[in-house]
Amino acid sequence: MGRLRVAMGEHLRKCPQVITLGVLSQMGDYTEKQLELLRTADIIFYPTARFVDLFATMGKVTFPSVNCYRFRGDRLKQLALLRMLNLPYPRTRIYYGHKQKQKILEDFAFPLIAKIPIGSEAGRGVFFIEDSDKLERYNRKVNPAYIQEHVVSEIELRVVVINYKKVLGSWLRVAGGDYRKNSLHAGAWQAERVPSEAINLAKNLARQGSLSDVTVEMIFDGSQFRVVELIFQCGEMGGGHLGQERLKTIKEMFGGGGL
């Protein structure tokens, strides 16, 4: 008997191997038949942030995994994970409140990178800070302050790891060595020649963090790859080449038993 795959999000509606229920506002809106499908499913696809913790509590397997939802858009949690896993990333510190923020320039020199710690991802909420005036304006608006060293790199990589095994990758040659100028701003993503070291780093992070669908954004500093950020689509396929390939790869994994 084949695996019972049930989806809440709509992206797999055209896949005959998946029963798609759609996303309703609450569990009480599903019929008893639909609830029984969710109870007995071998895997639940795209459960949404609304329901994923419920299924995790029940011990149900979901795709993406519950950790993808928990870490999405939360740079504070992502930073803590990178530290605990002892993986390379640009030197970063968090500063809470006015008193701690006074120590930023004791730890970092201009230029530096400042980020909005929660609610932004994929290059959004990132600021290039060159002087004290810009730092002061940032500190007035953002708490805690998320401060990161500025690393000069001509290459930005994005490596997608699906179900801990399948890997998609692309790289962007950024203008002036400023990795903040990602695909939202300049350049064209190339889907070839992603180094094996970057792929291994991304797969290692996905496995250790139990992140079943993650895009690992990283840079090469001349000696090693360093993780800049984790991006989670959680049901949004994303645009361009990687978005199309992600959905294609997920569908292909049904036949091979990967999902």
C-alpha cells in the first residue's frame, strides 16, 4: 500500500499522489473525513504556521518540517543555531537596549552590517552602516540591534536542500563585493558550478537542524564559505529558476520514495 500524502497548501493540488485539502481558518471547519485523513496521513505537506505545531505535538511528519516554520524570518534563532552547531558565519553580536548598544563600536569598526532581527529575510531588512549617524538612526528604530561584520565577497551562493538529500544551487556575482546586493537588486543567478564545499555545508546544516526545506545563503570570504542567512519558503515556491526547480524536485521525489 502506498504512502498516504495529504496537503493543506495548494501547491501540490495537481499531483495525483497527494490529496490536497486546502487551508481553512480552523480545524473545526474540516469535515470528519478530512480530519481522519490528517490523522492517518504518513506525511502532511505545507501545514502552514497555523497548524504545524499541532501536528508536531501529535508526532506527525510534515513537509516542511516544524523547525522550518519556527526559524523562518527569525535571525536571532538562526544565529543561535549556527553557534550551537559550530558552523561558520560572519562575526555577529546582538545588543539589547541603549546600554548594550553603546558597546557596538567597541566590538565592530565601520563599515558594518545591521539587520532587522525578526520578520525579514532574503536580503530584506539589511543596512550598510558607514558612520555613527546611520548607526544611531538604526539603533533608535531597531531593538535588539543585530550587528554583523562586513565581509567583502564577490560571490553569493544560495543552496537549497530538500528533504536533507536533494540539492539545488545557484550563485550570484555581486557588484563591488557587496553581498547585500542580492537578486532583488542586481546581477543574475547562475545555476551551475556550485562548489561541493558549499553543498556539504548546506546539507550538514539542514540535517543537524532538522530543516527539511531550507535555502542556505552564504558567501565565500576567500578562505571558506560562511552562512549569512537561512531562507524558508514554507509553501511559497519562490520566483525564478530555484522556485521552479524546487517544485519539480519535490514532485520527482514522490516516485523515488524520498517523500
